[in-house]
Amino acid sequence: MAGFVNLTPNIPTILGVNTAVNFKAGVPGTAGAANDCIVDTVIILKNAGPATLTFNSGFRDHTNTQDTTHYVLTGSTAQDTVYSLGLLNSAGPLQMTASAANAVIVLTRGSGL
């Protein structure tokens, strides 16, 4: 089909821990490889904290090398915060950590690459 890229469905994951979670082809639990996962959406639920989500690995910095712990998304104390991203983990395996358990939902999918 002309213009077809990928019909892989999003996999919603509630990060139920505040420790590192690995993703492989969009599925949490196992370390993957570069270019195997797309992070489409991050929802940080309102939290007294507020909660944050840190991408520990998977993305490049301005020097074209894999960055660690510098991509941080922050939530709110008043309302849910939604980030529409569509990011490919082009620098390495995708790993992320929520600052509070059960406060972050990520929608990921395999890249098909």
C-alpha cells in the first residue's frame, strides 16, 4: 500500500516500579537493540511529587552518542501530562525509569526495522 509505514499496535505499559524497565520491540521486560522500539506517547499521571520519566538509554545527544539519564519528562501536581513523541531508539536498547510506581503510562511499539 502506498504510504504504508507500520501498523504495529501500541502496547500500553503502566510502569509499576520506580526502577529501570527494559523494552524489546515495544514490549517491556527484556533488553532490546537499537532501532527496535518506538515510544509514541507518555502519560504522567498527576502526582503530589510530581512524577518524572527518565530515558536511561536509547537516544542520542548532540554529539551523536548515546545519552544516559538526560532525557527527563516531568509531570504535574494538578493534571495528567501527555507527551506525544514518536521517538525511535536509534542509539541503543530502550530503558526508562519512572520516579514513582504506577504514575507513568507509556505507549510503545516495535519499529519493524
